[in-house]
Amino acid sequence: MREKRPARREFLRNGAALAGGFTLSAAAPALGQHAPAQPPMIKGERQGEIAYGARSKYVTSARIPHGGRPSPDNFGLTFHVATPLQDQVGVVTPSSLHYFATTRGAFLPDIDPGQHALMIHGLVDRPLTFTVDDLKRLPSVTRLHFIECAGNRASRRAKTVQETHGMTSNAEWTGVLLSTLLKECGVKGSAKWFVAEGAEEVKGASSMPVAKAMDDCMIAYGMNGEAVRPQNGFPLRLMVPGFEGIFHTKWLQRIKLVDSYYMNYNDFGHIHQDKTEAALAYQIGPKSVITVPSGEQRLPGKGFYEIRGLAARNGTRRSSRERRSGWPIACSPTGGSGTATRPRSCRAASMRSARRSRRASRSPSTGTRPSIRRSACRGSTTRCSRGRSRRMGA
């Protein structure tokens, strides 16, 4: 006879009890009834903390230059800077620690929001220019969105999760849907693609399908409850959920509706020998990473430890929580956390997401590239992996 399998409820109940025992055994016993010692006090304020709060001096998490190039370099150019995932608490990356990247290394634009504007033109009925104040008057949305640079990958030199996966972050973004602006302008039926251009010196222009613009693209002016940080595109950043980071155009100043794919400087060197296929994959597939314990970390002693990590469902449809491409959960194989889930659930969701992403990449809604035009826009670096090239920047 087949051996009777234990019930799922019993398995979870026993696991919770076991986890509780480990937790108690790891904690020091409370002896006596003495009050805890009084900590030192901060008198007045330090470093303007009243006007704008600062973290504790005992918290030292910091970003680091990524890709073997200093940021800034001797000329003042910034390149790629990685976020400390190993120190992240929860699923939202603080604005001050959010990774950032530039196209080929660039100076950081210093933009006065009162003088900045977004122009939408090309194959539209009414070309319009929107100021930042104009955009803030329109209906807004707030969503968690995950961004990852195409150059985010392990190397032989990497020792920590920050070095292998640090070019990825998750934040809460606030702005106006691009579809709202395009409806106001009136998109012509011949418009199949749009080109988004930033204000940086080396233009980060990218071509994307109009179908994507009408789906879930956002013009963000808010990030984690405040204005978008300058390194992440202040005052306006284009959010393209599930697409490579370089498509999330920073310092957005122009969107042009066109009838065919425009090969910008960002695309140079990224085309296969077969001219009908571009080497750039629009969507980044499901990703996950263990952050604790990870490289260069040491566990302080014996006992119970929660294994923590992050998982991203890129390019999938919205969940019941109104999250399209963020890190919706912190994965915890041991269970016992209010936001945790079982690894099997994470893997199953990732497999379903991967299948949906593959179907979406083959569907007409993502657009095709029947013809190519060249423009004078410049930008981006290249990075090759497994026989195909991908452009870097975000």
C-alpha cells in the first residue's frame, strides 16, 4: 500500500512549531527585573535632521561603482552605481540607495523643473507640450515598479550580491499614465512606434511599441513619496514596466510617434547578422536572488536564521495588489513571516510568468521591426553575453 502522505496543514503546523523553538533557543534569557540602560541622547539636531531626516550613524549601507569604472571619474562623468541589496529591508529600495546608470558615462543634468517641459509630436493630431505643473494636474497613479539594467549579471570578480545583482532596484513611482497624454494628443492610426528622448548630453533615446505605451507606461515625477531623485531622472522619468532599464528614459523631454522602428545610437552594434531580428529583448524575464545569507556575509552563531531574498515578476499582468513588475513578496523558505511565501510558490509563479512573457514576446501587441530608420540620437554602451548583445543604462 502507498504510504499515507502527511496533511499540508499538519506539515505547516509542525514547521511553525519547529521554527518557534529555534527562535527561542537563539535568544538570550531575560534574567531579573532590572530596567535597561539609558542610551546616550542627541541634543538639538545633527546635520539639519529637523528639516530633512537622516539615517542613524550606525547604518552604513552604501552604493558602489559597478562595472570596473569609477563614478565619478577624473572628468566628473558618472557611469553605473550598484545598490546594496544585501542590506535592504523589505521590498522597496530607498531613493538614496536606488541604483542608477548612464549611457556611456555622462554628466548629471541639473534641470530646473520650472523650465522643463515634455513635448509629444510626430504622428499625432495635436502636438502638445506639457510642463511639470501641467502633468501634476492630471489624474495620477502610484505603483511599485522594478527596474533592472541589462548589464546586471555575475562575473568572476564579483564576491557579493551587490556586485552580482546590484544594478536592480524597486521603488514606488507616482505620475501620469502615458496613455492619458497620448489620448489628449490623438494618436494617428499609422503610429506603431514611439521614440523617447532624455535631456542628458549623450542622448538615451529608445524606440518602443505604441501598444506598450497605451498599456502601462507612466511618466513619473514622484519616487517613494518625494520628487524623483536627479540621478533617477528628475524631474520626469519614463517608466516601462518589465522592459530593460535603458528603456526607462530619464530626464524625459521628448516623445515622438512614428510609423516604423527607429534605430538610434543606443541600438548601434546590437543587431544580429540576420537583419530581421534585433538582438535587444524588450522584456526581462522573472528574476530572483537570495540576499541573506549571501557572499561575504558571516552568520554570528548557531540557531535559526531566515533565508531572505527578492523575486521580480517582469512583464506579467497586474496582480490583485495593483503591482505590475515590482517585488511583491520577500521569499522566505523557512516561513513564519507575514510577507513570506513558500519557495515552491515562488518557482511556480516564475514559471507561469516566464510562459506568459514568451507568449507576449511573440504576440503582435509587442510590435515588429519590419524596417529600420537611423537617427542622430546618441547614447549607451554594449555588453555581450551568451552570443547576443544587450545595451546598458537605465
